[in-house]
Amino acid sequence: MTTPVKLLDFITILPVIFLAAWACLLLLVDLWVKHKRVTAYLAALGLAIGLGLLWYQAAWIGNAGFNHMVVLDGFSVFVNALLLLSGLLGIALAYGYLRRMGIERGEFYPLVLFSLSGMMLMAQAADLIVVFLSLEFLSIPLYVLTAFAYPKAASEEAGLKYFLLGAFAGGFVVYGIALVYGAAATTALDGIIAAVAEGRANLSLLVSGAALILVGLGFKVAIVPFHMWTPDAYQGAPSAVTAFMSSAAKLAGFAALVRIFALAFSSLSDDLIPILWGLSALTMLVGNLLAIPQTNIKRMLAYSSIAHAGYILMAFTAFGNPGVAEVSIAAVLFYLAAYTVTNYGAWGVVILLERAGDLGLEIGGYAGLGRKYPALAACMTIFMLSLIGLPPTLGLVGKFYLFRAVIAADLIPLAVIGVLTSLISAWYYLRVVVNMYMRTGDPEISPEPWALTITGLMAILTVLVSLLPGWLFFLASQARLNLF
Amino acid sequence: MLFSEAMSTGFFNLAPLVVLFPGIGLLFNMVFGGRLPEKVVGWVASLAVGAAFVISILLAVSLSAIHGHAEIVSVTEWMSIGSLHLDWAFRVDTLSVAMMLMVSGVGTLIHIYAIGYMHEDVRFKGDPTRFQRFFVFMNLFIAMMMILVSGDNYLMLFVGWEGVGLCSFLLIGFWYDLDILGRPSLENAKAANKAFIANRIGDFGFLIASFLIFTYLGSLQFDLVFAEVEHVAQPVILTITLFMLLGVVGKSAQIPLFVWLPDAMAGPTPVSALIHAATMVTAGVYLVARSAPLYGTVPAAQEIVALIGAVTALFAATIAVAQYDIKRVLAYSTISQLGFMVAAVGMGAYAAGMFHLVMHAFFKALLFLSAGSVILGIERGYHAMSHGKKGHGFHHTDDEVFNPNDMRNMGGLKDRMPVTFWVYLAGTLALAGIPPFAGFWSKDEILLDASLHYPVVYWLLTAAAFMTAFYMGRQVWLVFFGKSRHEAAEKAEESPRIITAPLVILAGLSVLGGVLNLPHFHTLGHWLEYTLGELRISEFSWLMAGQATLIALFAIFLAWLLYGRREQAANEPDALKKLLGPAFVVFEHMYWIDEGYAAVFINRYKDLARFLAEVIDGRFWHDWLHDSVLAAGFGKLARFLADPVDLGLIDGIANGLADLTQWVASRLRRFQNGFVRSYALSVLLGVVLILGYLLFR
Amino acid sequence: MLFDYMAIAVFVFFSTAIAVTAILLGGLFGPRRKSEVKSEPYESGMIPIGPGTRRMPVRFYLVAVLFILFDIEVVFFLPWAVSFRKLGLFGLIEMFIFIGILLVGYFYAWKKGALEWE
């Protein structure tokens, strides 16, 4: 039944192995490196090599490894490429930020790499055990990163909260996996499919297991009501970490969610649709509503991140409908890419404006940015428009695909909620724009070259790709899920 | 053999070049002219026209090699809409080639002349940068004129027709912001507008004629149209020809639309010579000749045309005798001579009309150019005079009324400008119809034809011929003989060779041009027969010729009696005025036609415009309908929508929603209390809800 | 199926019953004399001094965490040793990698000074 390990098995997760090994090495190398920016460049080099290996690995798309515990398919390559790029962006944003905040410690970069390798493994996981393993693998470095600004109390508190609640939610995942195992006598996704197909599985047990796994993963991507950690963790964590966390962790979480549910649990779709429906509606509502009273930009963006998880979940609600699944998965991937770009840009602006001691984070402090730094304000406006989903930005295109999937699945009320909450979201996003252009103030930025570059680049991408979104959507729709 | 073959086939394909060469010249000067010296600009423009002349000669030679059969050189399909199929095609036949030769030949000489003339003119007016613009416009004019004469259909002809009209407008208003002495003034621009608007009326007639032709004869292409003429009712053709006549009287300055031409003398003298004497104004004559098959079928139309031409000829000639401006005399003379031509083509004497057209182009161009030379000479003298006076603390701005065109300021230029005098004399004799000068032969043919077929026309034209000889004699004596009546004339200088050389060539043509169509040979007449069919050619009559010559000589003698025998003093009233009294005043003021038009048409038109603008548009449309009805109504509606509807209802809903949202948000916020235990509870709650749902669904 | 677990249920029942019975009997028949010593949490052992939430040097935790970490990792050697023959060369290499990862952590802790008390 089990086959011995071959070279091909390693190739299927080559970037993950490489990244983990590179992180180990970096951890050691860093001990003797005096200037931490060398570590940063080495980490970036590792990510670049990872991208190269991903390219190389793409030739083997269509293989499973380690007895079907991991798979290499178009979906995983797409997600992993996004993850690696998002790692690069995160490092670029952190580069100057950490030094400015006095927390330039070499461990930051290995931790990012460790977390990324966990995320990438998660995108490839074809067995619930591997899902759990990679979930922990990506989470633990994130807990540390969240508390990275020690001895700042807020950061430590955030790290601890995240850790405790993460462990709590991790427990549900394990419990869910146990239930699934109880129902299907296997944790392998293809095994579950086979068990259901052959009628061996205890379906009610399986649904309960799936629901618990949904809880665990929902916690990771900040679905209401498992979202409570998000604002605190996002606000407490150093901004560079938040940027990375809100983009990459969300990507990985949704990757696992999509793979597990669209493949293994697609037969449970009818049972789960009401749950997903309720969760996404609740998430969109609560995320957007609670973003309104926020005065801290980090907290506001945290709620915005929750709301966007809701939009993505909305498109995925009808995952079991074979006619819709393909479109909705492509829409989810496209939106994740779009959100990554916009999110990094917005956090880039936040980072540029933040000053040591949690200063410069109030939305009111953005007043006068339009007059003093028109280009930066224009970038921020673009990101805010994109987050609302207004033209000419990626957000609009992404939302368009999301809503198309929802409407194709005939979930009109959900789409209506999505549109209405998008309208609500304009309120708090535009408040930033209003502050920048219509109020007077004297904001101060720290002109870090990398952060500026990333911010500008993301703004250009947000507009440019929105004008020519076809190729990205093509890639997203080519990224097919498979178990082989 | 090869050459003749090339002549019979190849050269026709060169026809588009007659348009292309001036086009290239104009583009070249437009793009590079600003950076090149004046000489280069001028010579490029002249060469472009000269090249077109060479092409025209080649076309003429090839045409005679195939015995004058019309060749149609199609360049490309122009448009194809419904049953309307038009090619951008050049028609090479004896008529068009004759026109091409005349246009490009005279055009070349005038271009060369203009190099010298404009060089001085732009400096006198104080804006040398316009030199380039002048030649660009001139080349554009030649190109357009070539399209006009070589087009194979009425629409192409119309394109050329409009094109030359545009060039005429541009060149009359060349000094649109300056007067004749280079002072700010809008008179020239007004003259340009007048010409353009008067031509618009004519163009309207031409357009309607074209529409009618297409509607009733099914095509605009000449051959197809003429082939259809027989199958169409006479009244239709009559209507067409009369509308076309409207175009003719506009373009060729006949009664009643001739008023623009005297004012058109505001343009620089080469323009007057080229456009308003030799070429453009003859387009109307060409149009009638071209449409001979149409006019041939309706004698009534022919008679109207002939009568209009004859009346115009006499009418303009009477005005010419009472003018003081050297160019205005020539302008009325041109109108009068155009009347001769129109009368000729109207009578069906196409050969005579075209013959006179070509001869007139020679001698009238010569006269205008010489007049230009005279004006330049006077300007030079004025310049020298004012420079001299400056030394004595004398401001020449004091005598602002000085007009270098005014013959009362001239006199005695014979010795100061000898070349100009001799060529002017040649032109004068040609125009007056003294044998053996060019004008004698052509005018004689027209008179002869008229005497045989249209006695009324004959008497009108004879009277006009008498006047012509008289006013030309008056002009020569006033300008060249006697004593100088102004200091400027005393100091006048002869023009440089670049100006006089073309004059000498044109003088030669004016003297010898008659050989083109001598009695018994009728070279031009037979040449045109290839195109126009069997032409009516009257045999030479010694009686008629002698009579005409005697009349002309008597008129010149009369002019000598009045102006030559006794010298005119500087401020003395005109000798003729003493003789004729009020009649002279009538002539001098052009029968108050301009004022009459102003009173009858223009002011009524302005009244109407004012009524439309102030009452209909202003009071009715803007004040009442717009402000009171639309704006006020809209305002009321807007206030209704804004206040109760928007502020009350919509805003109420929106604000209510906003308040609700904020209230909900503040409630929800309480859950986010920072305690891990409540966060965990929230997760647990979610789990319980989900599992509960799964359990109890 | 559940019948197989009946023995456990019987065991649970009897053990609970015996404990309850013993406490009940003691309560019913035993004398009740209160003294200070008796009301202390621990009758024998250290006498409590100071508050219970005393501060401890963080080094203890560090050492404890490191100990647990390495101790538990070492536990993984046992199953590997048991099935060493079955796993063969692959297992050997795998274990070397595992030890390598452990060593990375060890070196890191060492270089960071986590092993030094002062």
C-alpha cells in the first residue's frame, strides 16, 4: 500500500524543503552576521531561489508525493508563487521598518521563511495530517513574529493572545480531523472521497468533522465569529509583520480551505452551504461595521481584512456546485492576488507614516498628506478605492469576479449583502481619502526606499492590472485543483 | 517611334503631376520655408508651378499626337454611395489642357515676379515672416486651379472651385491686419470676407446645379452627364443652367455679384494678377464652356448668359473711367472683359470666348503686374521722400492720406520707370484692341460673332470697347505722362530685373499672342473643336475690324484731349468730371451699388439677424423659454427634489441607515473587549452554533 | 460493541462506590475536632511564606523549555530505533536530518547564551 520514498517525492515539495533548509541555515548564519540587512538580502535571495525552484518544479505538475500526502498541481503552484512574492514584499517592507522601530533582529527573516514554508506546504497538503502539521508550522513563527516588538507590551500581548487562541482553534482542527478519521477511516483527501463514494463513510460524523476543520481554518483567515484575535493581533504586531500576516496567512488558509472543501468535502456541499452562507454574511457585516468606528489605521485595516475574508468566503459558498466551483475558485485566487497587491500597498503607506512609539497610526494623522506628499496620497487613494472595489483598480475587477461566481451559484441574497457591505465599506475607506485631501495637517513620513518602491509599484499594479486583468484571471482559472 | 508611343500613352499618366507638383512645393515651403532664405522659398514655389507647366506642355503635345481625343486618367476611386460612383480622375482634353497651359504658364511668370514683389512688399509692411506664407498660398491656389480645370466630374470641379475660393479669401486677406501702408486696419479682412461671402452665393447656385444634375442626369461625370442631356426635359436643363449661371456670376464677377472683385484688389498685386485677373475669375467662363452641351440645348439660357455678360461689360467699363486707384481701374476693366468672355460663351462662340480668355490672361496679368511695379516704384519714392524729410524734422505721419495706388499721386513716370512704361503701353494697346496686339484679335472675334447673331449684345460690347480704350488711355496719360503730382512720384524708381523680366515676357505674349488664333487659321478654335464639337467660327471681316479699330483710336484720342493735351494739376478735379458732371459721380461711386446692396439686402439681413439674435434667441429663447420656463421650472423641480425629497426622504433614509450602522457598530464593539477568554468564548459559540445547526437542522 | 467496555464501566462504578462509601462512613462515624494545623492545605511539608504569586527568574523557564524541547525530540529516537532495520538507509538519512535540525536549534540557543546562567 505504501510505496518507498523516491526522488520525485522530494521534487513535489522542493521549494518547501529548500525554504525550510535555507531558513535553518540563515538562523545559523545570522548568529555571525553583524549587519542584519545582510540577513534580509540573504532571505530575499532564498525566496528568489524558491521562485526559481517553483518554476523548475512546475514541469512536474500532476504528481503527488509521499503516498499522496502532498500534491503538486496548478493551484499549488499559483498559490506558492503568490506566497513567495508576498514574502519578498514583506521583507522589503520590513527592511527599513524594523531598524527604525529598533527591533532589527536577525530572527525575523528565518521566521518569515519558516512560516512561508509552512504556508506553502499547506497549499500542497493532500492529507489532513499534513494540513494540521503545516498549520502549526506556519502559525508558530507567526505567533513569534506578532510578539516580535518585545519588550513592547502591546506586541507581547498580541503574540500571546494569538498563540492562545491559535492553539485553541488548532484543537478544533485536530478534533475535526479525528471525527473525519472516525467517519472515513482515513485522513487522506482522496481516501475520504473514495470512502464517501463507496458509501463507507458516516456522513453525519463527516459533516461534523468538516465543520470543525472549517472552524480551525476560519480562525486562521479571520472569519466571524472566530475573528476576535485579529484586531488585537494586527494592531499589536509590528506593521511589517501585520502586512505579511494579513496577506500570506490569509492566502495559505484559503488555499487549504479551498482544497479540502472543494475536493474532499464537495459531496457535503448541501449541508455546509447554509453554514458558509451564514459565516460569510456575518463576516462581511461585522467586519465592515466594526471598521467604521476605528480611528487607528492598523485596526481599521484589520477589520477590513476580516471583511475581505468574508467576500472571499462568499464566492466560495457554492463550492460543491460543479458548474460554479471552477469559476468561484478562479475568482477566489484572483481576489487573493488582488488583495495581496492592494494590501501590501496600503500597509506600505502605513509603514511609511508610522513613527516609533505607535505614533502616526491615527487616521486623523493622515490629514494633509495630499498636499504634502501628493504621490503617496494618490497611491493611498488608489489602495482605498481598490479595497472598496471602485474603478480603476484591481479591487473592482476582483469583486466583479467574486460577485459573478456568487450570482452564478444563484445566491442572490448573499450577493446583495456583499454589495451593501461594500457600500458601507466606502464610508471608512473614503474617510482616509477625505482626511488626506480635505483636512489640513502636517504628516511626516520616513522615506525608506524599499517601502516607497513597494508602495509605488503596488499602486501601479493595482491600476495597471485592473486595466488588463485578463491574463491574471487566465492564470487563476488555469490553476486547477487536483489530487492525482 | 518610342517617343511618339510615349506621347500617345505614357504622358497622360503624368496628368496628376500638374496638381502634385504645386502640392509638393506647398508642403515643402510649409515645412521648411521658415528656415530657408526667401530666394529659395520663392524659387521652389516658382519651380513647382513651372514643372506643372512643363507637364502641361507634354500633355498638349501628346494630345495633338492622338488628334485631341480626350483622355481620362483615373487615380483612385473617390466615393461610391448608392448610385453615385465618382473617381478621382483627371480629364485631359483640349479644353482642360488649354486652361492648364494658361494657368501654369502665366502662374509661373507671376510667381517669379512675386519673388521680387513680395520681397519689397513684406518689408514695406514690416512683416517679412509672411513671405513664406504667401508662396504656400500661391502654390495651393495653383494646385486647386489645376484640380478645377482638370477634374473629370462636377464634384472635382467643385473641389477646385471651392479651393480657389479659399485661396482667394486667404490672399485677399493676406495683410488681414494691415492697410496699404502697413498701419493696423481691418479693411483687407473685410474685403476678403466680402469676396468669400459673394462667392458663397455663387457656390450655392453651383451646388444646387450639381444636385440637380445628379438627380436628373444620374451622374456627375462629364461624359455620362452630356450623354444624358437629350433624354431630359428642357425646363430641367434650363433650371440647371440658370443655377449654374449663379455660380458663374459669383466666380467671374458678373452682375449682380461683381461687387467683390474691386475690393479684392486689397490683396498683393501678384494675387490680383493671378487670381483676380488671369485665372480664378475665368473659372466661370470655363464652367460654361465645359458645360457647353448643357447650354447648347437651351437657347434661353444662352441668351441670358450672353446678355448678362454684355451688360456687365458695359456697366463695369463705365465705372472704370471714373476711378482713381490704378488697381481699381484694372479691376473694373477685368469685370468688363470677363463680361466679354461670358457674353461670348453665352452666344455659343466658345472659341472666341476661350481665345479672349487666354489673351486677357496675358495682357491683364501684364497690366496688373506693371501696375504693381508702378506702385512699388511710388512706394520706393515715398520711402525715399519720408527718409529725406525726417532729416528736416518733418513727420511723414502727417500726410496719412497718401495712397500709393492713387493715380492722382502719379504722373511722369515714363522717364523714371521706362521698362514698366513700355510694357504697360503694350498691355494697354492689347486691352484697347489696337491691331496687331493680342486683344484686338480676340475681341474682334467676339464682336464679329455678336454682330452676326446678337445685335443687342454687339452694340453693348462695342460701347464697352470704346470705354475700355478710353479709360486705358486716361490711365496711361495720368500715370506715365505729364509732371509728377506728388513728391513720391518724383522720387519713384524702376523695379529690379526679377520684376521686370516676367513683365517683358508677358508683354511679348500680349503683342504676339494673337497668332494663336489668327483669322483663316483658327488654330485654337480647331484645337478646341476636339472637345467642344463643331464650333461656330465666323469669317474675318475687314469692315468690322476697321470699325472696331477706329472706335478704339477715337477713344484714345479723346483721352489725350482730356488728359494728355493739358497737364492735370495736383489738386485739380478730374477733367472728365468737369465734362460729365453728375454722371461722373455716379460712375465714381459704382452707381452706389454697394450702398444699394447694403440698404436692400445686407441691412435687411442684419436686421433679421438682429431680430433672430435679440428677440428670438435672446428674449424668447434665453430670457423666456430658457430662464423663465426651463431654468425656473427646473429650479423649482430641483428645489422640490432637493428639499423635501432629498433632504427629507433620501437623506433621512441615508442618515438613518448611517445612524443605524453606527449604532450597530458601537454595540458590536463591546464584544471586542480584549480578554482572551471572551475571544475564545466567541470561537466556542461559533462552534456550538454550527454543530447545533448540523444537529437540529 | 459497547459491551466490550462493560468491564471498565464496572470498574469505574465500583471504585467510585468504594470511595464514596468510605467518605460517607468517615463523615458519619468520625469525630470532628477542628484545629489550625488541620485546616492548612498540607498537613506535612513546607510552611508557606509570602504570597503564592512569587516572581521567579526567567532563566528557570528558559532552561525548562530547552530541556523539554530536547527531551521530547529525543523521544523520537525510540520508534526510529525500533524500526531501524525496516526503514533502512532512508531512515538513517532522515534521522541525520532530524539531528541536524536539532543541532541548528542547539547552536542557536548556545550562541544566544541561553545555556549560560549569568
